[in-house]
Amino acid sequence: MDYVWIVVSLGLVLLAIYHYIASKKEELENNSKRFLKEYENSLERTLSSEEYESLSYYFQKKKEGLSSGYYINDDTANDLDFDLIYSMLNNTNSSVGREVLYALLRIPSFSAKHLSKMDETANFFMKEEEQRLATQQVFTQIGYTKNHSVYETLEKLMSFQAPGVLGDYLGTIALIASIVVMLGIRADVGLISFLLVLSYQVIRYFQKKAVIFPYLDCVRWLVRLLYGTKKLNALSMELPYEQGEILKKLYEDSKEILPGMFTIACGADASGSLLDSFMDYVRIVFHVDLIHFSKVLKKIQKKEENFFQLYEALGYLECGIATAAFRNKLPYYSFPDLTNSLEENYRVVDVIHPLVKDAVANSMDTKKSVLLTGSNASGKSTFLKAIALNALLSQSLATSPSREYHGCFYRMMSSMSHRDAIASGDSYYMVEIKALKQIVDAANEDHASAPLLCFLDEVLRGTNTMERIAASGEVLRALSKKSLCFAATHDIELTTDLSEEYSNYHFEEGFVKEDIHYSYEILPGPATSRNAIKLLAQIGFDEKIVDAAWKRAQKSLLF
């Protein structure tokens, strides 16, 4: 009979093991299918405002220590639809990857070495599909933290003073002693003692757990980072720029925290298994996780620099995968050819806006700033954003959405989509001129790390025509002397007034059976057509209003 129970027990254990292995295999297969689908198709990942706030923490800390002091400010990010761009690029499967990706996009690089490193990393993952899928599996196992930044928690962990553990040791000893008394000396006394000590242990556990829980969770996450690094090292990938060797060294220098970590979390990640449930009771009763946490925290704090380097190295590696996926979705791309001088021509061939489906490609070759004119909805604003995003993606992910891009390492600023600031009481015009003042000041910074590339859409649209033309002309003239400026305007007078400082380009429309057709192709010279009144007719305004508008326009000296 005893043998029957042994066989049944062994069978149940084997069944549990088989079920675990089968579920893990299915999980890996499902992950691989998802990775391939996301690599080929547009992502549909949306993040909450809380998630954006947490993932931007690393960027906020990085910008505080920038020697150049330059980063993509909030106004420029909003102008470029940064959230949409980030969502499109965010092919990451861990918190560390998405935090580092966000920082890379908000802090463009001025280093040719950085761009070469990103280019080679992306190329590696584009060519080595099996390695890419295996690497993504590892980052999926590292996973996400919930509503808090990994980098922020790391910072707090490094300065945290853990509570003493003497009470935990004494409580555990007392609990064991009460069990001994209950079983071998006097059952009633031992049972009462056991229940009292157990109550003390449970209450003390949850009181201390409330204090250290965020840090305990971070230690568990560090363990996942280390196990993930160990698995990446086991893949034996020949990564460019010695990234593989860097990961191996960081792991070897940090792995001393791993022994005994099963007391804090089973394996690299608590997953809700029977073993995890059993260990939860062990932790509550004997405080093994609290005791070990205090020990391991001292080891972690001694290796502070290692863990921050590991965070950045892993994040950068996953950004290489995100870059590879982005390149794969583009119809074409190029590696940017960038210099540190404004003396050479700015040249881009067949640049496209990465968010626009079936985008029309445009090219430009100019040594001067650019003034864009054209009718409403003809493509001026989209072209400005395409040029700006081309520069941003080139200097962050080493990927130009064009066939060729020759330019400079730039600082970038824009003034494109303002609105009244109700909280501060500023009108649209005040908001706009304050933004323009920031751009003019940035252009005049002689000590700046790189020249300014700026984008202006309908300069000073918030004021009357006469003053707008006079003031915007002088602002644009000043910017042309110290920056490369791309500006769009409806004020045709500026094309003549600024002909020496700016190259004139335009967009135009055509009409097919009274319907307006836009080519979205940029053409040399100033615009010669207008369509505002035609658009009134096209969307169904009363004919009397349209005819009266035509007559008034024909009488106007400005038309």
C-alpha cells in the first residue's frame, strides 16, 4: 500500500513538471509569434500618463547632468507628436528598454561613435533573426515594473538604510524553541508559546514589509536583470563594439548577490507557482526574505556603479532591437552622414514622414535656410515635421527615413503648434513670441555644442497682417544668420524680402472637376496659387458667401 502512495505521488510530481515544461514551451512559442508580428507590422501599444511619467524619469536625470545642456524640450516634442513616434518605435519588452529608448529620443547624440554603435547593433539584429528572437525572450522574462521607474528605484535603493534584523533572528529562534517545547516537553505551553510568537512574527513581518516592500521589489528586479544577463551571455552573441564582453564583465562583477536569493523570490521571477506559494508562508513565518534583504542590500550598494552600468547596457541593447524593427517597417532608410560644420550643404534625398502611410517622398539640397509657401493643407507642416524627425531619428537611432541624408549634428527646436496658456493668462500671441524668443536665444549661444536646426510654422500668426510681416521678417532674418531655419508662411511678401537669406520652396494643388488634388511634392520657388476660398466652396458653404468672398478678395490689394 505504501508503494501505491509513492507511485501516485511520484506521478503527480512528474505531471506537474510536464505541465510546467509544456506551459513554458507554449509561452516561448507564443512570444516568438508575437515578436515576428510586431517586427513586421505597426505596433499598437498605448501607454497611460502614469507609465509615461515613470519611464521618463531616466531622461529627467540624464538631462540634469548633460554637459551640453541640450535636449528636446517639451514644446518641440509636442510639435513632433512625440508620443505617437515613441509608440511606433517602442518595440521593447522590458522597463529598462523602454526607459532608455525614451531618453535616447529626447537627448539626440552628437557622437559619430554612438551612431556607429547603434547602426551596427541594429544591423546585427536585422541579420540574425534567431539571436534577435532569443534576446527578446530574455527581455520578456526581465519584464516590466509596475508604475514606477527602474532607474528611480535603483537610486532610492542605493541610499536606503535597511531596518535591523536582530528582532527577526530572535523571533525565528523563539518560534523554533516553542515548537521544540510543544513536541518534546509540554504540549500546552509549547502551543500557547508557538501561537504567541507566530502572531508576533506575522505582525512584525507585515509592518517591516510595508517599509521595505518597494526596495524588496527592486532587489527582485535586479535579480531578474542578472539572470537575464546570464542568459544573454549564454547565447554567445558576437555583438559589435564589445557589447557582449561588457555584459559578461558586469555580470561577473555583480553575480555575488545571487546566492540565497530564492528566499526573496523563487528563481528570477515569482510566478505564482506552488513553490512560490509555499515560500510565501516560509517568508512570513521565518522572515527569511527580510533577513536576506538586509545582507544583500549591503552587497548591492557596494556595487552601485555596476548596476547602473548594467541598466544602461541592457537598455541600449534592447534599443538596438527596436531600431532594427523600425528600419524593417520603413520602405527604405539610410545611415546619416553628419559633420560638425554648417559650411556644407544640407541635403536629403526622398525623405518621408514615418507616421504617414504611403508618404510622398521629397528631396532638398540647400546651403541657406528654407522658406516654405503654399496653399492650405498642401503639405507644408507635414514636410517640416518630416525634416525635424529625420534629424532626430538620425541623431538618436542612426536611422534616417530617407535614401540619403547629409547634414550636421544639430540642436533642434520648433515653434509650430501653440495655444492660449489659460493657467498663466498668456494669449496665443504671447505664448508664441516667448517660444520664438527661446529659439532666437538658443541660436545665439556661441558656446553651444552644435548649431541650431529650427522649425517655424506660420510665424506670428497670432497678430495682424502688417505687423506680422514686418516682425516675422526680422525674426527670420536673424535666425538665418545663426541657424539653419525651416519656416512655413502664407505671407508671400516674405519670399521677396528674404530672398537673400532663404531658399524659396513651395507646395501647390490642382483641381480635377472642382475637387482639390494635392501632390505633396515640394517645388522650387515661391507659391503662386491660393485655395482658401475654393475650400469654402468645396465643403459646402453657401454660394452667396463664396461669391462675395471672391469679389472682396479681388478688390484687396493684398490678393
